[in-house]
Amino acid sequence: MTVPAGDRTPQTLRDDSLLAVDGLVLRLHVSARRRRFALTVEADAALTLHVPEGRSASDAEDFVRAHRTWLMSRRALRERTRPLNPSKRLVDGELFRYLGRTYRLTLVGDEQRNDRVRLAAGCLVMNRKLAEDVVRGRMALVDWYSRTGHAWVTGRLQPWAARMSVPEPLVDVRDLGGRWGLYRPEEEGLGPGRMSLGWPLFQLPMHLIDYVIAHELAHVRIPGHDARFWRLVRQALPEYKELRMELDDLGRRMWMGEIM
């Protein structure tokens, strides 16, 4: 259902329908628990209007028009920072990054089955038979990034924790669904918690990985992103704003696991 912008009847809006307002098309999310309208600009620049149950189309249109300037600026930002993540092929010569450097994929003979990728002589080496199965080949690459990333960050974490005067959390490297890092406190509040880092992070240069580490370590002390949080990050990395911008720009160009 699309509700025309010119229709001023007190029509009740339905969940997952569309609302057109002055050239903008918004997907509606109607909830009985919501008390106010709210807008979201999704990662792909699509627009979502969150609607309290029982509100009319005219109320929704008025809200969108009142917030059009904010909506357009946020949408433009989303368009500029939309992910450009490339897909990869499991073929000889395909390029993969690790710690900011580029390595060529080299496929070797399949006389002996080997499901593990390794870095050797400046190349990322994979068994040819493994590369022929894109599911297993992708899993092997993700496993390699996870193993090598974990080994690298294990020696990197303690100096940053000491610099920020926070206890060193447990750390793992895994698929975080597009996030670079995640900190979870200990449920009982007695331990330092756990830091998870996304495996694609280890394609980035070391100084950007350090920024993500410092960001997540700051959450050991401060849960949200208020002024106190950013002060703590700034103490460790005075140039954190520049690093955050660089991460936003370079990060959207990294491989996130898609195989052609």
C-alpha cells in the first residue's frame, strides 16, 4: 500500500506499507509500543518512518515535512559512505589485504588435501581443490584472517589497556556481521568482559586496527558514547577523529567475505 501525499483523510497507517511525501518514499514500521514518530536512514540510504499505532497519514506527512532538512542531510551522508565492498574470486593472482599490505592468492596442487590457508613467500597460499569449492574456500580464508588476526592482536592489547588504565579483556576474532568490534561486559560485573573483533578488520592498516582496539577498550570503563567516552579515547589517541574518518572511508572498500 502506498499512501499518496495529497490524501489528507485520517487513514490509519499499516506496518510495512509505504508513505510518499513530497518525492520521498518511506517504509513504515508501526508499533503499539512506540509513543512518538521517528526517522531512520538505513545503511543503503532507504528511509524508514517509525509510527505509533493508530496515527494517521496526515500526522505522518507533517512529521516528515518538519524533519525534511535533517532527513536529506543524513541521506546524503549515507550515499557518500555507502559500502563499496568488492567481491573476490578464488583464482590465481586475486588480491587480498592483511595489515594494510596486499598479497596475491596462489593456488597449489591438490595432491594432498589441506583446508588451511597460509602466508608464504609473500603470497596467500590455498589448495587448488579447496578453491574450487567456494563455500569451503571462503571459510578457509575467514579462518585464516581469524587465526592470524587473533595472534596479532594478542600482543597488541596489553599495551593499549595499560595506556588507558583499563583491565585487559578476553579477546576473540570472528564474524560480527559488518561491525569492526564489539565489547561485552562480564554478566556478573566481576571480570573485564570480552572484546570481539571482526575478521575483516585485519585487512586494514595497523593504525586503524589500533583505533578500533582503543575504541572497544574505552567501553570497558564507559558503556555508551557520551563525552566521557570520547575523552578517554582522545587520551589514548589524540588524533581519533581523523582515524575515525579514515576508517569510515577505507573500511567501506574492504572485502567483507563475498565470493563471486
